[in-house]
Amino acid sequence: MGSSAKVAAVAPFELCYDSSKLSPTLSGYSVPQVDVMLEGGTNWTVVGGNSMAQVNSATACFAFVQAGGGTGGAPAVVIGGFQMENKLVVLDNDKKTLSFTPYLPARGFSCSNFNFTRAG
């Protein structure tokens, strides 16, 4: 993924690449992983499948959007549904915890492998 692969930005994303120059893997495009540090020192690792959005047939963009005013005036970043796709995410309100699995396709699964209905 060199600078020669960069292409014009596609809104709302700022950093986009010629997807034909990105190598595919089981975890999405072969790009550097993004490690999000959570409170308590836990790492949430975001791999290419959740960090690069295919916006058209020839372009993939870094799928994080900068938002205004984070803590202390630092920019905030939106982490949304795209980063959570193909992961199981559990929000436990009682324990005030967030749990998540690694990127499922890299392990040969997808969310469609699971039955999320609750029996009566």
C-alpha cells in the first residue's frame, strides 16, 4: 500500500486507495491494523475488513470519520456499524462492559452462522 495507490477522497472519507493495488486477505485488505485503546487498557483491534470500506468498484477508503470536539479539544473519531460488522459485540449494562470477538470471516464464520433469536 504505497502512496501510488492513493486516489481522490470519496466523502465522507478522507483517505482512499485504488483497491486493485491492495492485497486481499481473510481479514479484508492487507493494511495496517488499527488498535483502539479502551478504558482499562483493553485493545480493540480493527483489521482491514472493518477499517477499509469499498466505496465503488475501484476504490476503498479508510472507514473512520473525524467528528468535532473530542475531550480536551482533541478531534473525536466516529466508530460505527462498519467497524462492528462481522463481530459479535456484547454490551452488558449491569457490569458496564463491552465485549467483542475478533473479525469472524478470518475464522471462517459470519454473523449469519449464528441464531440471534430468543426462545420464549
